[in-house]
Amino acid sequence: MILPTYNEAGNIGPMVEALDPKLTHEGDRILIVDDNSPDGTGLIADEISTANPRVEVLHRARKQGLGPAYLEGFRAALDGGAELVVQMDADFSHDPAYLPRLLAASELADLVIGSRYVPGGGITEWGQVRRLLSRGGSLYSRAILRVPVRDMTGGFKCFRREVLESIDLSEVAASGYSFQVEMTWRVARAGFSIMEVPITFRERQEGDSKMTTAIVAEAAWRVPILRLRRK
């Protein structure tokens, strides 16, 4: 389980407490990847790790974006022998209660996505503009890349080990939320199976959103570049 953090001091402790009972195998681990959060998230993560041997912390020197944080986490998980690698937000936008659903579906698919846009899925607490941006981004990515996934920007995912081993992670270039699109596209292009399971996405519980206009702009121009690479 990989949890990237930047200024999540109010969320990381409760998130680990919520996740811990959902991880039922002896070898399960939680890896917190902190980008030198100025609010002390990294120090809190170290305290959690000291008290809970299932929790590990990877400290990065500075904030470099969501994509690089996940990529470093993927490499650490693979080096540690993980057979399944789960990624999710640390702010409770992704409800830990859905984790068993993703793990069960991983028996049937190489990549499982917790999806807001399949029957049974949804979003709460968002205004109309943000809903349109999110759904529009997924539709835009799906249409250009021709990937039959409804939630292309979804960030609650479970990868089988062989998927991450087959993808050249050094070629993944996206740093913001377009990272989610690029990884799903690369998995589909490599011929692996993808399954979407419904989740309800909600607003973060503590702290501020990391979404910026620069992140939206990156997604807008990077998706067509992926299409050109496909050709």
C-alpha cells in the first residue's frame, strides 16, 4: 500500500489506523512516501512507523509531484517483493473500506481501478464545475487514447507485480494527476487486463486540495503526446 503525502499531518495517522485492519496477510506493508512536508507529516510518519512495524517511510528531499512519488514507491515495493501494489490518496478521498473490493478483483484482472464512473460509483461534496472537469478529463483522455476505461483519472488502483515489472517506469513522464492517465494507458497498451470496480469518491477530510491550474494544463497537453507515441 503506497500513500504519497505532502502536508497531510491531520490525515496520515487516521488513514494508517483505518487501513491496518484491512491488510490481513502477514507480509502486507504500508509505505508512506513523503515529499519533505513542511507541516511535519514526515515526522509523524516516522513515529507511526516506530510504533507499527508494518509501516515504512520513504523520505524525499522536496516536493516533485505525485507521479515521481508513486514511481519511487513502486520501485521500493517491487524491491521489497510485493505481489500486489495498491496506490491511494492519503486524505480519505479514497475510502479504505473499498480496499477489500480492489484486492478481491485483483484475482480477476491485472489492474483494478476504483472507479467513480461505472454503475454504482459516484462523487460526493463536489460542485458542478469540479465534477465537469473530472468527468470531462476522463472522457477527453478516453477518446484521444482510445482506452476503454471510464475513470481514466482515477487514483485508487491495485497493480499486479508483473504489470509494474513490464512497464518501463523510467519512461513515465507525467508528474501531476495526468500520471494516472499515463499509467492506465501504458497498462492497456501492454495488453494487460483492466477492471473497474465502483467507489464513491469524497472530498478530503483535512488540509487543502493539491489541484492547480498547472496540473490541469499538464494533463491537457500530455494526453495528445501519448497518442502520438502510440502511433
